[in-house]
Amino acid sequence: MSAPSPGLVHVIDDDKAVRESIADLLRSMGYQVTLHGSASEFLGTELPDAAACLLVDVRLPGTSGLELQEHLARAHIRVPMILMTGFGDIPMSVKSMKAGAVDFLTKPMRDQDLIDAVAAAVRLDQDRRRESARTDQLRERFALLTARERQVMALVASGLMNKHIANALSISEVTVKMHRGSVMRKMECNSVAMLTRMAGALEIQTWSSRAAR
């Protein structure tokens, strides 16, 4: 069996020689590479469902690298972006970094700097995708809870004891224990600390935040 690809890199640069040189280097490292001469060309392609990063020249014909970054942010496309810049474009690159770009490389680029930046960006996307998958799993489990169980989960995650939850919901402590056990089973959870982390990942409103409103 062949080793899995370390990731996908979308190279967006209007200089064909630069694109192809970068592609040769990254493919030699095992990356899949797609090449685009402009931002509009990139936006016209379908993005594969794979860990990836963007390697984008700041100055592009038509839509600039910074404008592409803004467009992707509005579209909630969260692929990590590395900028390639000439010396005079560094202020623009710093602005893009503040807007979420993960790195910028000044041309001419050292091969090792490029390889290191791409590896870090792809790892970032791999981590994001794993976290997103875990959150999706939590949402699927949370959907199995009844309305009362969701209330109990929020209160348990808030740190309330069973008797206080019973008082808050006007139910018996025995009923709270029953719902609490069901929540732990459906959420596949074995501790209050884990349940609290799950509630945070799901952005469940806790008792303290509700009381503050």
C-alpha cells in the first residue's frame, strides 16, 4: 500500500514559472498540488474534501490575495492561507496576517522555508478538520437527548448538584439522577469534567450565563 498524501496545496500565482517550480518541489515531498493563475480561476474550481492549504501571491491580476482572503472568510471557507510577497508588499502581508493568514513568505523563497510553512498550514487544517468531526459527533449525540435531558446537561455542566438542579427544574432529585444517567449514557461520557467540555464545544448556554442575562 502507498503512503497517504500529506495534504493538498492550492498554488495561486500569475507567474507560470513560479507555479510550476513550487509544484515540482511540493510534489517531490508527496503533496498533491493544484495550480491557478488567478483568484477567479481558483474560485471557479470545486474544493476536494481533504486537508489543504492555500499558497497565494499577494499581487494577483483582478482579485488580489488579500481580497481573496476576505472573500473566503465571508464564505466561511477556512482553508489556511500562506501569502507569497515581494519586499514592498510586506505591510499588506502583515495586514493579511492580522486577518487570519497563517504565514507569509518573501520572494525569492528558500525551499525549506516553503516546505516548513506548507507543512504547518496543512497540519493546522488537519487539526481543524478533526475538531470539526468531533463536534459533529457530539451534535449527533446531543440530538438524541430529550428537552429535559438537555436542561439537565446544561445544569450539570454549570456545576450544580443534583438537589440544586431538582430545585431549579421543580422536579425530584430521583428524577434528576435518572435524567443525568441518561445524559451520560447518550453522550458517551464518564465524568462531569468531560460533560462540561462537551457542553463548551456545543456552545450550550450554562446556568450561570443564563442567570446573568
